[in-house]
Amino acid sequence: MELPAEVEFREEGPREGFQIEPRQYPLADRVRLVEALAETGLRHIQVASFVSPKAVPQMADSEQLFAALNKRPGVTYSALWLNEKGFLRALATPGVDVRARLAFYASDAFARRNNGCSAEEMAARQQGWMALYAEHGLRVETMTVLAAFGCNFEGDVPPARSVAAARAAEALCRAQGYGVPKILLADTMGWANPVAVKRLVGAVREAVPTARVGLHLHDTRGLGAANMLAGLQMGVDLFDSSVAGLGGCPFSAPGDVTAAGNICTEDMVFMCHEMGIATGVDLEALLEAARLAESIIGRRLNGHLLRAGSLARFRAARALAAQA
Amino acid sequence: MELPAEVEFREEGPREGFQIEPRQYPLADRVRLVEALAETGLRHIQVASFVSPKAVPQMADSEQLFAALNKRPGVTYSALWLNEKGFLRALATPGVDVRARLAFYASDAFARRNNGCSAEEMAARQQGWMALYAEHGLRVETMTVLAAFGCNFEGDVPPARSVAAARAAEALCRAQGYGVPKILLADTMGWANPVAVKRLVGAVREAVPTARVGLHLHDTRGLGAANMLAGLQMGVDLFDSSVAGLGGCPFSAPGDVTAAGNICTEDMVFMCHEMGIATGVDLEALLEAARLAESIIGRRLNGHLLRAGSLARFRAARALAAQA
């Protein structure tokens, strides 16, 4: 299959990054990072989550964060929630671009740890989410399968679980008269490999051919770029990523926040551009935002271009020399 | 194309890693690392280089290093050289598994910096190398094209340069009655991308169909794993790599030895195993060697499994739970 001509990145650094850190960062710094990201051409930024402030105190001030944000037209500023209460908080918060989402777990053990219920219960709860969305005039935009490739608490996860989840989401949407628009397969704990990516994307697409399939990849074990390439080769054109490689799942490499998190937006934008795939993102501006993220976090982050830079300056020097 | 069933890694961490560090590490530590690597199933370890002690003082004691080494049968302990003098030093050093190599530059500017001569002069010198090898009864085993994808001092490098170098090496070998066995394409400064890898491997293989094509990849800009995947998809089954991601080219990210170096052996072995590709390497033993490398260098290295571990412990726990 040919590589897609254009790829969309959904930036999750502000949410993934700051929620995994042991301390809470100043609101002004987080606002500054989101605003810098919005200047890069990224069109979708997940700003914060509305989850239990007891479980994730770092995200307790999501309302204030949205209130403080200067929003740029054309950019979606979204938020994450894991239950109806979180959704209602998001809905009640001015400035949140509420995008209705469904969430399924491919691992029961991970559902219990991350959501406090079984995978089956979570699937059942999605009916309630659907009803709530319909009540507020919202259509589902995405469904996510968490731990779609494997789970630290359950081992390898068969593709059939994601396929079943995708079918369930599709059925819920069809009952409302539309198909599920986007299916995000999440490698939450870094278990994916390129062969598994191709297999799972193929299986899910076969099950729900009308949905756009996206990938939420983590670079936990160094395969993030290869897994993304495998996705691209399957025609996937939607990727979640984090500026500077911020974030990660607290269960991926417990106790080590310096472990690699999500795939790094600027490194992956670079990969796309080098292969002739458009992203709509200004790579050098994004690199500036990555440097800002690193200065806010206050330690070395995992992005590669942060250290080595892109190739632009070398090509510019070359072009200059050729003119002379 | 199908992925290869088996892949060979040539470990270059001991040479790449210690030569880029500003200080010289104790001989005993370097010996310990090489000996640990030899216990992992890796069959080829590049131990040191015989280059100018003025330019690379870190490698000034290569003779002593080989003398101190307890060698394991079945493992090749090789060395690098960049001129005839270096070759003769290697040849005179007991314990070096001398593997005759040719070296070509795809970038003239880089040849001048790295070898003190033009790319053309370097190509011409290969005749002298050939004569010297023949004189000592050695057949060429590999030829390497340095800066095959691009160069910080010259910009993008057209595939035709590598093709010309491959043809030249082939002609030199044919004149001695054999074909060049292995052609290594080196992404010395981190300019490769998956599309470029496929294009270049295809072009070189077309030019010299009898040679085994290998890749020497750097992870400078985070595309190492994706570039290796692209190589695997072209059937490439020979990769240079460095334990813990040690090393890198001093010209890749000048002044920053913490920038990513070569592709990381244990991460890439992990990728192969996860995709069902055999490597002959014991991943957990290799991870131990990576931890040793990190403790010797004395700072955080770039390998991902160093932080997150492999998936073995999770699968073992799962298997245990299933038995209970």
C-alpha cells in the first residue's frame, strides 16, 4: 500500500506529559506550552483531562487551565475523561472543545487499574455515555481501544478484543444513525511491534471498513517510529503523539518518568516530511515548542531532534553555498 | 517482500561508544563490556579502532585492549581502521580478527573531515588497500559507504554515489577473482529515512546483485527503528548496532555526546524477536550488558529497554498465573 499523502497529528503532550510527572507544574507554564503548540500548525491539542483529582492531582485545575487559554481559531482544544462525571465537568467548562469519545479496554486487568471496572463493565458503560452524548446533541467522534496490543498485567492481547470493541462502538453509533468516525488503537504500555500493528489495523479496518483508523503509540521500548511506519504503510493517517516525547503511561515503566512516553511529535513530523508526507506542521516552530516543554519540565526529554535538530540548517547552508 | 527469517547484528558499541566520549575509560571496564557482549550470542564485536592516537586518544590503547581480552570461541573480535597504517597496526596486534574492509565516502566534505582526503582520493586509495590485503592473503569481507544518505557538510547525498562506490568495490574484488561479499551503507550523520533506505538498498542491490547488503544506521533523529524496519522489508539481514545505543558520529550533533548514537542493539534485537525474526542473541543477557555499559559510562544512555525492560517478565508472570 502507498503511504498517505497527508497525516494528521493529535498533540497530547500537555495532557500526557504533565499528568505523569510527580509534581504539578504552574498553570502559566502549561498555558504557555499549549499556546506555543497552537502556533505550529497542529490542529488538535489535548489540553488536559477531567479525571479524579485524587487519582491525578496534576490535572485538578483543568477548568482554570481552559479559562486561562488564549485560543487560536481553527485549533481544537480537547480534553480527556474516563467516566460520565468527567464528561460533564468538561461540558461545563468554558473553552473545552468537547469531542464525544467512547473508550474500550482490550485488557480486563488494565481496565480495573485505570478505570476501576472490568473491560466488560466499561463496554457496558458506553451505552450510558452514548445516551449522555445524544442528550447533549453530540455525535461520537472517536472510540479508543486501550491496551490494544498488550498489557503489563495480562500479557499479549489478541486482536479479536480490539475487533470486538470496534464492532461494539460501531453498533452503538449505528443505533444513533451514523457510523463510528474514528477508531484509535492505543499501545498504552508499549507492547506493539510493526507486524502486530499491520495485523491489528487490518483486522479492525475489515471489521469496520467505514471508520478512519488511527494509532496512539508509545515509544516505551524504542519501536515507536517503526510502529508508526507500519501504520503509515497500512494507510493510517491519524496519530496521537506528544511534543518532546512527553508523557507515557504510569504503568509502562513504573516509577521511571524518564522512560520514553508517547511517540515524539516533532521526530515523527520530521519522519513524515522526509518521506514526502504533508503534516501541515511547521517543524522548526514545533521544535521551539519542544524546547519550551523541556525547559518547563526541567530535565532532558526524550525527543531526538531536541538534541540533533532537523536537517533544515544543513540544507539551508548548502543552498547558500550553491548560490555563492 | 517478506521479512528475513534471521538477522545478524554486528556489535559496535565498544568502538563507537568509547571513541565519542571526551574522556578515556579504564581498560578493565572496556574489556569487561566486550566480554559481557560475547556471552550474549552476538557473533561479531567491533572492539576498537586503529586510528590516529592524536585524533582519537580514546582508542590509543587498542593493542593493550586486545591483549587483555579473554576471547570466546565462535565470536569475531574485529577492529576498524581508516588507512593502511591502521590496518598494519591491527594486523600486528595479536588477538585481532582482521577482516579486510574497503571504505568509500559518498560525501567529499565528510571524507576530508573524517579521513583527511577527498572522496575520490579515498576511492583511489582502495587499490592500495586491496594490494595490501592480497599481499597478506586476505580477501575483502565488507565495503562500507560512509555518509551514504546525507552529510552535515554537503546536504542530501544522491544514491548514485553509493552505487558508484559499490561498483568500484565490486570491480576491485573481481580483479582478484571474487565478488565483494558485503556492502554496508552507513547513515553516518542521521540523514536516512525509510523511503531513502528502500531506494538506496534497491539501487545498490541492483548494481551489485551478488553482494549481501547491510545497514549501519544511526538514531540521531529518532528514525533508527523505522529505517531498520525499512531495511528488513527490503530483505536486509545485516545491521551494525551499539549496545545501549552507545556512540554516534562526532559530527552528527556536535558537542552533545548525549545525543542518540547508533541504533541500539538490544532495542533492535527486541524488535526482531517480537516480529518473529531470529537473531541468535539472548535478549536478557544483552540487557545485562547494556546495564553494564551504562554503569561504565556513568550516565543515562539512550536505549529504551534500559528503562522499560523487555516483555519477558510480564509474559513469565502471565504464564505462571495461568498455571496456578
